[in-house]
Amino acid sequence: MAVGDTIGPAPWRARTAGAAYLITIVMGLFAEAFVRGGLITPGSPAVTASNILAQEPLYRLAVGADLVMLVAYLVVTLLFLDMFRPVNRSLSELAALFSLIGIAVLAANSTILLAALTLLHGGAISLASMALKAHGQGYAVAIVFFAVYGLLIGWLIVRCGFLPRAVGVLMAAGGLGYAVGSADSILALHLPAPTPDLLSLVGFLGEAALSLWLLAVGPRARITKTGI
């Protein structure tokens, strides 16, 4: 990048990305933490089955929220690709690729939730329980791609000049936290009990900080490229 060149996304574009990111966070928390976290009782397939069948409309609403989340995150991905391409074209496109793969994995993974419901209606509680566990593992796999996305976006934020570097550092730290948390689930590392939750919290804080900054403050109007 040559000194004296200027870049910077249009404020409306950045704020749209922030709004879409906030929708992603809210829908994800609603579906995964509020609904499924309340209905699924680990180690108790019968209780889980009873909870889901008793509150099937809520369970289905959570699946719908998952789909809204994925559409919103697709918007975020495309807008970030446009916003950060002038900073580093190759890395912004690589980041978008990881995000799109993660979105595809989560979209396919959502069908497992509907399969589990079909199995419950057929009385196959054990199979439904296995399907829900498979969904959890699929979710962990998808988070690996989003973790890399977070790391790359964090680096691009640090370098861009039109967003606070602290937000970029927090976003990158969140991506690293997600990566470790997913590794704990996939590789059965058996990290101490609070660790995965704390790592997820770091990731949440990074994404929340970025979405709220974009929505409430927006980017600096113009910045000077200082080179990479």
C-alpha cells in the first residue's frame, strides 16, 4: 500500500454489517443457549425427548432462528469481504472462504436437528439422542472455520486503520478461543471445566464488540494506508 492512498468503507455498509452481525449473535444465542440449552439434558435421553416433544414449536422455532442466523452471517461475510479487500485482497478473500465453508457446514448440520425430531416422533429415543450428539460435533467442526475467520478478520481490523485496533485484537483472541474450544470438543482434550466456557466468552466479547462498534460508531471516514 502506498502512503497517501485512502480507503474506508461507506458508513451505511459498515453499519449494515454491524446490524447483520448483531442479528447473527442474537439468533445464535436464542437457538443454541436459550432453547436447546434448556431442552437438552446431557446424559438423560428420555428427559431430553420429553422436553423436546412437549415444546416442539419452540424447538422448531430455534431451527428457524438458526437459518436466520446463517443468512445474516452470509450478509456479514459478503460485506466484510468488500470492506477489507482494499486492506489485503488475498487475506480478505481467504477469510470469506473460511466463513462460507462454516456457513455451509452449519446449514447441513441444521438438518440433523429435524432428523432428531422425526426420530423422536417414531419413538427412537436412542437414535434421536445420537443425532443430537452428532449435531453438537458438527457444530464444533463448523466453529473451527469461524475461528479462522475471526483470526483473519481480527488481523485485518488491526491493519485497516478505520476501526479500533483493540477491537481487532479482541476479535482475533476470540477466534483463538473458539479454535481451542472446538479442539477440546473434537479431540476430547478434557480441558478443565470452566475453560471452554471462558474461551467461548472471549469469542462472544470479540464479536459483540465488533458488531456494536460498527452499528453505533461506524468506521472512520477516511484513513491513510501505511503499508503492510
